[in-house]
Amino acid sequence: MISYKLASRLAAALSLSVIAALPCASQTIAITGGKVYPVSGPPIENGTVIITNGKIAAVGANVAIPAGAQRIDATGKIVTPGFVDASTQLGVQEVAAVNDTRDMSARGKDNIAAAFRVWEGLNPNSVLLAPARKEGVTTFVIVPTGGLVSGQAALVDVVPGTTTEMILKAPVAMVAVVGDPLSVGLASRGEVIGKLRELLDDTKFFQTHRDAFDRAQTRPFAASRLDLEAMIPVVEGKLPLLVAVDRASDIDAAMRLARDYNVKLMISSGAEAWMMADKIAAARIPVLTGAMNNIPAGFAALGQRQENAGLLRKAGVEVALIGNAGGGDEEAFNVRNIKQEAGNAVSYGMTWDDALRAVTLVPAEVFGASDRVGALKPGLEGNVVVWSGDPFEFTTRAEHVFVRGREYTDRTRQDLLVERYRNLPSTHNTPPLQ
Amino acid sequence: MRALFCLLLAGAGACASAPSQATTSPTPARDSTQADAGRGGTSTPNADPFPSTYVPFASRTTVIRNVTILTAAGPMIRNGAILLQNGKIAAVGATVDAPADALAIDGAGKYVTPGIIDDHSHLGVYAAPGGNALSDGNEATSPTTPQVWAEHSVWPQDPQFPRNLAGGVTTLQVLPGSANLIGGRSVVLKVVPGRTVQAMKFPGAKYGLKMACGENPKRVYGQRGGPSTRMGNVAGYRAAWIKAVDYRRKWDKWNADHKGDPPARDLGNETLAEVLRGNILVHNHCYRADEMAQMIDISHEFGYKIRSFHHGVEAYKIADLLAKEGIAGSLWADWGSFKMEALDAVKANMALVDHAGARVVVHSDDPSGSQRLNQEAAKAMEAGAEIGLPVSEDQAIKWLTINPAWALGLDDKIGSLEKGKNADVVLWTGDPFSVYSKPEKVWIDGALLYDRLDPSEQWRTDFELGFVPFNRN
């Protein structure tokens, strides 16, 4: 009995880790017969996607299938790029209420934590990664939270291995929060903006007076050396400033700030962004928002509505869809529900094609990684999902999920629990491991 | 800003009605002939100190034809018809006879279901826009507060109410929060505009008692007098019930013989005694299987029934026990991992519990989720199908309607489309288990209270006037 249990336990452990970690990068895979949505181009009926050495090698209607390729018949199915969730705490938060599993925030100095690289705390062994991937999310952005300047975000693939192996690009953005002065010990919105202006001023000054700083011959700065250092790519316009902001006037203030300092701005959350849609479109500012929240959840979000994403898109804004309903741990455990956001976005005015772009190519583009993920195009990572039907519908399953050219079929912790309790014994004993 | 709204809303026809925004809250005439005189409580000596004043809104005889009907009382009727008359469902079937003057709605391509019932809501007690001023859900001053009643915290102008209605929700149980071992009385509301909470109260509905297991009470009270452990929690429940049993005995005796002075009144024990008499239904927030089993033992010890376990992320581990005890599971489709006791959440929870023969209720505990309980059910259906336990639409609609109606003790009045039941009805734009479907029209007691096609007639709370710059559609 004991040896049986041990053996089962070992088998379970193996199924979770070792099997999942064997890369077969040299393999060639041919996905044939499906309706292929490259996203970077028009859909292809009866299309073929070839993945070789972990990368997409060919996409089209008339593609020769290399000899020896492993064939996946996708007839009657839909083939898309792996989904990208543009704002998560996946891998840096395991159990929200257990503090030592939370690594998405930094204390910083005076709520400025620009030097904080959130991916340093990424746990590749998080049990929440596999459920996201199982439902078609192959790539995600880890966004630090809290403070005035929260830190730097990273774009990662859901692959086993080390943090370095998971990362596609880091940093992809500097994250800041506008419009919540009390949470950062300030008294008003104006003071928040003033604090950010001071930081940007000091960064510029620091950039040109580094020698004087090192000789301790500069005035005191609003941030530490490391934070100022980290802010330099932001004032150079190389690293976007991703601002979490809801109220229309706060969005306007963030846009004024960005204009004054020539900062590349991105907006996340953006409850009232639809009220500024034309201006946001004209300034070519991407917005990360969801389609499942219509609650005036505070005086900064009185205009929150489910049509936000659709209205922004209609005005010409690049919209990436993220979880915003505000419940159920959508930032980690339920990253998989990004497809439900997309379906609801369609239901509230976005076109289906735009909704698909909003969970694939748009996040890749706005974070500067469309040469790696977000589309089905030769040379990109082999992040491909074969869906049994419309990916946004509840009855649809992600039947094959490839990340960097390898298919993942590993059982999640949730699968193991279901297997264990699927057939309950007649006693209150725990069912044996299966 | 006004010009911008007009531009953006032009497609929805909101421009024309924009000037009248300030008066668009519908206050249709009440139909007093339908007043459903009911007493909301039975506690002695004062049975119903805050009686419902709900009167149905004016309704028009309405027939919906050529529509797919999920009745929650039998197999789906394709291309069927339903007649709403005098606030009740007058007929439902393949065909119905409707009076000549009935409003006829063509439901081609659409679905009709009973009104959705959310048995776990905090609307009104945690009203939007939030903040301390509107935080009225947890009387977190003592771990045992059976003396508080949720209805005394409900703000009828919570803008979340009309959003719930637009999500097809026609009945809500508003519960106190889960900070306390015994959190107080719930209240069952119709999702209707009312100047007072009494005008929203479901006539004749039993009260519920909110209890809570596990992490929340010990977290809230751990540093201030306890309980600080799960064993402290259990001692707290038992201590309260011991007093309640004693209280009930004294009052029952006095009620029988009226000898001498009546016993001293105690508000908390009045509520608990009513639970022991079976007149108040226990709704127990509890995540873990082992704790649910202990709560069941406590209910046996003191002779009360648990009506439903709420959240129950581990319900699938004791689904057989829930079935045997006749306890419903008011569950989420996929919430988990936000705390230790939510760690073992699985998406197949509802399917597994249903398969074991226990009643499944799709609940929200969330003002956003409550607007899409149909979508939550759809996710759980798919999770069942994935492990070989498919759930039919006929079964899943019960999770949203008749099962929560049972959990509230109202399954004789609402929760299914059967002749004589209250005409709480939702017309959906398509299959309610599709991500693309939304409620198009919602009737409560036969009165059309929400019409997606006519934003100018949608209920706007007082709070929204001026503050919320758009009409929902």
C-alpha cells in the first residue's frame, strides 16, 4: 500500500514537472486544415501552419509539408496565435492572501520604485502557469503594482525553465499609478502629477550630471540613484510609461505630462478612457482595459462601462484586453479568462477580429515584441493554439497549445484534484491517488 | 464633454434622450391589486417589524412567441410561447392562447428563462461608489452579531442594482459580510427601484442567517480578542447556539402558557431561535470540505438545518455528504487561489456536486459577476463536459433559477416558468450560455423593468443622475 502510494505520488510529480520540461525544439509540426487566423493578415481557410525548431516556419493555404513533420489535423477548427494577457501578476502571486507568495510590489523610496524589476520574483514553478496555458494563454505581461512608480514590467512565455528562459523581453514598460493620491501618502491629484514631474525633471538632470552626482555635488533628488537610472529610458522615450489611471481628467493629466516630457505613454485600466477616445487616438496612446466592468466603483470610475474597449477601438485606439471585472483573482488564477473578456468586448461593440487582435497582436506590438509573439508569421515563436471552435465561446476548448514549438498536455494541479475526487469512496477517507 | 457623449452615443439613440437624462428613472404606476401581503418574519414577540411594502409595477399582458424556453421545470421548449398576465405566468408551452390585446413579442432566435436569482449578494450593503461611507456589510465589532439585519444597511440607490437587473437578475439575497462567525440576518430583495428598502423586500420571503467559517473571522478577530484559530471559531458557534437553545426554550414555554412575565428579549437570540424553529434559513460561508463537515455536525448538535454552503470551493470533496444532508452548494465557476482556503478550487466543482445529486447554485458574491451568472454557469458546464460529466442546458438553468429559489425558500413562487408562478422572466438575445448573449428584456411580476433596446426607459438610481455620464444599453 505504501509503495503504491509512493509510486503514485512520484508519477503525479513527474506528470507535473519533468514531462512538461522536455523540449523537443528540433521537431517539425504541421497544423493542417483549420481556419487560420494569423492576425497579422487575413484569415486563411484550410490553412497550414508549420512550426520548426520552435519557431513558426510557414503559414498559408498552399504550404508544402516537410517530410517527417508531426501532423495535427485541425479540420473544422480554428488556429490562432497563443493569447497574450497584457496585465497580470501571474508567477509573482500564488495565493493573494499569503504574503510570502506575493512579489508584485516594491516598497521603494517615497513610493517610487522605478528600479524594481518585477520578474526577479517570478516563480517558474507557480502552479497557476499551467492552467493559463491549458486554456490558450501562452504569453503574459507581469505588471508590478502599487506605489506611485511601481516598477518595471516584463513579457514572458508560459514555458518551463528558469526566469531567464521564460522572459521574452524585459523591461517592456515602466509602471506608474495616477489618480490615487491617498494610497501613496499624498493629498491630492495635483500633488501626484507634481511628484511625477519632479521625478522626470530629476531624471533628466541626473542623466546629464552623473559625474557631479557621483562626487556628491548635486542637489538632492526625488528618487534614489537606482530609480533615476531606471527612469532614463523613460525620459528618452525608449521605454513606455504604463500608467494605471481611470478618471477622464486624470487621463488628461497623464497625457499632458507625457507631452511635456516626451514620454511614450500607455494607459491601463482606463475606466473613463472612452470619454477621451478621440484625444487618446490622436496621441496614439494604447489602452489596456477590459470589457466586464460597468460599476462606478469609485469617484474616479463613475463612467466605467463595458463598451469602453469597443468605443476606444472605434475611435482608432490600439486596445489590448485585460481582466478588469475585479473578482476571482483574474490577475493570476484566472488569467485564462482573457478569452471571456474578448467575448464580452465583442458583445459590447468591438469587432470579433479586433477582439482577437486585442489578445494577441496588440499587446505584442505595444510592448515592442511583435517580432517574437502575437501573430502567426514565419520567424515568430511557435506559440500556436488549435481551438475546437470560436476561442471566445465557453463550449470551445484549446485542443492543442504550443509554446515555442512544443505542445503542452501536462495535467494541472486542478486536474489532479479532480482525478482524486472524481469518484468519492463510501467512507470519509481521502480517495487514493489515481 | 457633453458633445463627446453625444458623438459616442449617437448609435445607441441616446442623443435624443440626453436632455431628459435627469428624469429617466422609471417610476411606473404600481399595480396594487397584486399586492402580495406577506410577512417577512416570525420572531416572537414582534414578528415582522420592517414589513415589505413592495407592490408590483404596472404590467401589461404580454405574450412571447417563436422563442426557445428554458423552463427550469422540464425539457426545453423550442419554438414555444409564454403568456404573462396579471403578474403571473399564465401559460407556457408549444403554443399558448393569448388575449387579442396582449402585447406580442416575436422571440425568433431568442431565449426565455426564469429571472436569475443570486443568493449571495452584497448589493446595497457594499454600495458603489464604495469607500468607508458605504461600507455597511460587516458589523465587525464582535464575532457574533446575530442581532444585525442586512436590510438596515441596504442603500436602495446603489447603482449596482440596475446593473444586476440588466444582467437578468430579478431576485437577490443580500447578506452581511463574512467577518463574523454569525454575521446577522440576510434580506431577500426584488431588483426593483424603491425609495425604501421595504419597497424592495420580497413579500413573504424567509430571512436567512449568515454564518462564516475559516480564515475571515480568525483574521478579523485574531488580534482583538479572538477567535484567532479555527478551534476558536467552532467554540464561538457552539457558545452562541447553547444560549440560543436556552432562549428558545424559555420563549416557547412562555408562548405556550403565558405564565408570569415574558422572558427578557434579546435581538440576537430572537434570530437564532427562529433558525432553531426552522423559520430562518442558514447560509454558511465555508470553503473547505473538512470545515463544512464540522459545520454539519454543529447543526446536528443543535438541531438546525444548513440550507446552503456558500463558496464551497471544496464542495466536490464532500459532494456525497451535501447530497445526503440536502444542503445546496452556492458556488463560483472558477474563483480560487486568493487565499489558502480557496487553494483547491476546480472548475468542475459544480458539475461534480451536481453529479453527486446535491443542489448547485451559481452565486456571485460580486457586483460584476452577478451580472453574468449565465456566463459563470457556462464555464462550469464546459468544465463538466471536459471531465465526462456533461451538464445540459435544462440542468444548468436550474443552477441559476430554481435551485437558488429553493435556497431562499421561494421555489413555490419563483425560479421556474410554470403556470401560476410569478412572472419573473428574462428574454435573452440568444442562447444564455453563449458569451455573446445578453438579456434584452427583464420582467418582474409581469412588469417590464428593463429593456436593452430602450435606454431612455432604463432605471437610473438617484446616485447616477449627473454623476454617471451614460445610459446603459
